[in-house]
Amino acid sequence: MKQILLSALACPKCHGQLQYDAEHQQLICQADNLVFAIKDKIPVLLESEAQPINQTQFIEE
């Protein structure tokens, strides 16, 4: 995902910064402990579609 796009995206719940997990194709909000999927190269930024963070899948940068 391009850095310019990533900087424009925000968590729909807290409006905080999202981290990109390239290996699992997901965006992570650490503040809310939520994971947002990326499907067909499109981030699904719906709070109702978010999953709680699974610590084994989370990669710290």
C-alpha cells in the first residue's frame, strides 16, 4: 500500500492512525485494538466489519 494512501486513512471509530500489515493484508488500529481487512486491494473501514486484534497476527513495526 502506498504511503500517501496510508497517511490519508484513519480508523472509523477513533479517527486515529492505522498501521499497515502487508503480510496479512490488513490495517491495524492500536488505540481500539481493531483489525480492518483489505479485500481486493480495498480497505474495508467499517467498524461493524472490524475484528479484535489477535496478538499472534500483529507485527510491531
